Amino acid sequence: MKKLFCLALSLMLVFSLCACGDETKLEVTKANEKTDFSSFEKSGREFCKGIKVGWNLGNTLDACKVWGNLSDEPTPDEQETAWNNPKTTQAIIDKVTESGFNAIRIPVTWYLQTTESKGKYTIKPNFLKRVREVVDYCINDNLYVIINVHHDDKFWLDISTNNKKFKKVSDKYGQIWEQIASYFKDYDSHLIFEAGNEIIANTAYDGCGKSKTDKCWWGHNDQCYVRINSLFRVFYDKVRNTGGNNLKRYLMYPTYGAQWYEQQISRLEIPQNDDHAIVDIHCYQFDFENGDNNKWIFEYMQKYSSENNVGMVIGETGFNKNTDNSKKVKFVSSVVKVAKKYSVPCFMWDDGGDMQLLERGKLKWNCEKFIKVLIQAVK
């Protein structure tokens, strides 16, 4: 009788699993057979030395309603192509890899693909699946790949609101990261999570000037740092608590506004003094002519990295596509080579538009010489 009962129970389990269809498949990540921390042995500081140079898949999965013809509930394809870039393919990622890049940052905006019911926020499964497809294009090429919460900071991810509303913001932020982390928890160390993008406060909260041009990038109010650091503690806790490889995953934290000055870097608090942390700054104001004028940025980054045993990267940098080609080449010697000396990898911003590097439809770089010199410099 026991045997018959066990057989019947087994059949019921098989049929119930089959009935779940694609919904069950969506919950399966690119998993190892068991948790393996062997690729997470290095500190964040040592880990970043393995990143040579990176490229941003900009204005793609991060598209939102700032501009572009987007509905309130776009499909994943509509969001991905809203800002005039083609749908990402394995061929595009292969081109980046073959050219010599070994890392890609994939900015992702989630709010258009998130539903809410009674305080519970749910990322749409078909969007998670699409993000995973693009991540897997990179993993297939053995690239390091970063995914983040990007332009959400222009809409709901607001550090300027009152305490009651900020609690809701923090709760939503935690729910979104918990889902992302759970979905990707079995990926190895090639996948990095970045807590945000360029989170800043508004004029009323930041205490900066009231002019329309002053967007409070610098963090004039202590509460700005308190709020952003509290969000990053939520990020850390939610990711680590999902288990699997997320117990050791390398986590990236942008400074306030992703700014590069000492104040913004020094005020960043790494949760639990985690030695698997990476700090991200963005800089588009380097001196192209004289690399000595850029050293102070990297010197402070190196000092902070050494004191806190964390990695440092420049997650976004670059220039307008119409910049003179000779000046683009100078960028390599004045910025990339100097950064490399201080063990800081650079990720080139490519939005497919004004700051385009790769003509994605043609799989062609718009300045081949720059790419060749760039890759040569980081070998």
C-alpha cells in the first residue's frame, strides 16, 4: 500500500510541475549544480584588477519616459528600442568582445515593468526573462557584466521625500532588488549587481541653490548621505539574504550622484565593511590634453580603495561622437592609461546617439583607431 501511495504521489508531483509550463522555467536561472564560491575568493579590490575595459549598453534596457514615445505599460521590446537603438543581439555583444572589451555594464530601468498590488511590487516575468537573455549574451562570451537600477531614480526612487514616503520608497527598492537577486542568484562572479545609478536629491531637500541649472549633484545636506547609505544597506541585506552565490557576490555602490570628488567618495558607507564591494564613479570632465591633471581623481580613488579594501571603477566616461578623432585617441593616454596605473578600469558610455561608439545595426565602430588604441593600452 505504501508503494502505491508513493507512486501516486510521485505522479501527482510530475504532473503539477509540467502544468506550470513556462512560468516555472522563468524562475530557473543559469544555475550551477550547487553553490560554488571558488570564483568569489578575491577581495573587491583584487577582483577589479581582472576587468580590463568596459562598454555600456546605454539607452537600451534603461529607456524610460523622459523622452521617446513610450506608453505607460510598454512591452520589453518597446522599452528596449524606445530610444532609437536596435534590439540587442548576441552579434552586438560578440562584436564588443572580439574588439577586446572584457566587461559590459547593462543599465536597466524597472519601473515601467513593475506592477503593484496592496504594497507588493512585482517585476513582470517577461522583462526579467529579457534582461536575463541579454546578460546571457555576455556570459556566453565570458564577459564580466553589471546590471543595476538605473533611471528609476528619475521617478519613484526619491531620497528627497518625507520620512513616511521614504519608508515606502525604501520598501519598494528592497522588493525589487530581492526579486532581481533571487532570479540571478546562481550566476557566478561574472555577474555584478550595482545598487543604483546617479541618485541625487532635489533642491528643497538638498539645500543647494534654487536655480533651474543647479541639480544638486554635490550633496550639500548631510541627510542626502544618510538616505542614500540607508538604501544601500537595504540593497546589501536583500541581496545577501537570497542566498546562493549572492552570499558572496560582488556588489557595486555608486557615490552620491556618482560624483568623483573626495566628499562624495568619503561619505559613502560600505554596508558591513564588505570586502566584496566595488565603488562606482562617473566622470565626463577629464582633461584630454594633460593626464597629470587627472591624477588627483585616481590618487584619491586608490587611497580609498586601499583603506577600505574595495574595488573602484569608472562606470561611465566618454565623449560626444563628433569629437575630433585625434582628441579621442588622446583620451586613451590622458585618462585610460592613467586610470590603469591606479588599477581603476574604465567603462565607456555608448548611448547609440550623441555619444555613440558602436553603430549597432552595422556592427561597426565609428572610430576604429580609438578602439584599437584603447584596447592596446589596457593589455
